[in-house]
Amino acid sequence: MKRQENLVVGEAEIKLGDTLVPYVIKRSTKAKHVRFSISVGKGLEVVIPRDYPADQVASLLYEREKWILEKLQSVAETAALIKTAREDAGSLIRYLGKEYRVVVILDVASPMRVELDGDKAYITLPRRSEELLRQIIEAWYRWAAKSLFEERVKMWAERIGVSYQNIFVKNQKTRWGSCSKRQNLNLNMRIIMAPLEVVDYLLVHELSHLKEMNHSKRFWSLVEHYCPGYKRQLAWLKKYGQSLTI
Ligand SMILES: [Zn+2]
């Protein structure tokens, strides 16, 4: 197989296996080593140190062919998941790993509400409005998250033997949770879309910080004690976390 490449300073393409892979070379004054990264938005990026010759990048890419192709594949899967999640917004409610198709009921006389029944989410609205639908779905997630967190956090805190002050429900883009020195828990409401085992892992993780305020070996063995399958839950979050959008 003949390997081709068009090396342009800055941007280029390289043929790896049967795939033509575009990549960007960035020169960094801070970088000490060549770094490779592959992400949903940016694709393949190579950061090279100031004095590193750009024409040597291609041979490094050939060496990492297997890693690059595998990573591109998993990034493409993530991108597809995010796209589906966006298309589903407003037409789907996800709760504890289950999907509920939204059915809008127009009723001017009733208060707005969301009811999950079977595989449907019946949403009562006074008039047809995308904006109103979005608002009530978000309010429902916040309410459902608060109820679930209060119940599960209480249970896990008793088992682990820690006490906490307040639970704050957040809607952050990138963080699932945190725990403050004042023993307050900040939890991302979008996690309730994930299966219960994943929610429980997050709660055990944050509550374990009340005993170990770090990510030491002792911390992880504490997490593992209460949540033996935690590595599976971490892998789930890594794969599907970004697709949990409202
Ligand atoms: Zn942590």
C-alpha cells in the first residue's frame, strides 16, 4: 500500500489505512514534546515544540496509525450521539437510562405538568410553544434531579458514614459534581438521564470526598468499596456523558 501525504505547514492530510485523515500542526513555545489530540470539534491536532521540524510529523503519525484510527472512530461515534441528542431535544425525556417520548396535551384550564407513564412523557401546556415546552422540560429535570439526589444522597451518606450540609442542583456544561469544604454537594441535574448505577457512582464519588478530599489511592478504594463497578460507570460517562443534553 502506498502511503500519501500532502504536507502543508499548518494543515495537511495523511493516508492511514484506507482513511484520508486531515490534521493540523500547531507550534507551541511551551511544548516540550510532540503532543497528539483528537476531539469532536477539532479533529486530529499535533502540537510540536518550537524547534521541532514540521516535516517529521508524518512519520510520527504513521507510527500511531492504530491509535489514531481507533480514536477517530470513537470520536465519530460520540459526535453521532451528540447529534441525535440535539435532534431529540424537546421530543424526548430521558430519566435513569430510559427514554420517554414527549406527548404534548394542550389544556388552557390545567396547570403545566409532566407525567411519565409507560414509555411516554405527557406534558400539559396551555398553548403550543417550543419555548414553553423547553422551559417545562428543564424545570422538570431540575425538580426530578432534586428529588432523586435528596433520596439517594441521604442513603449513601448513611452507608458511608459522612454528613453533608446542602445539595445544590446545577446545570453545568462539563462538570458532573463537586463537593466543597463546607460539605455542600453540587450535582449536575443532567446526570439523572444516565442509568441509576451511574448516578450512584457520582454520589458515592462526591460523598467519599468528605472523607478523602483528593483522588488518592485511598479515595479510589473507598469509592470501589461502595461502588465495586465504578470503572464501568466511569467508562459509561466517558462514552455517553457528552450526549446527556437537555
Ligand atoms: Zn473527585
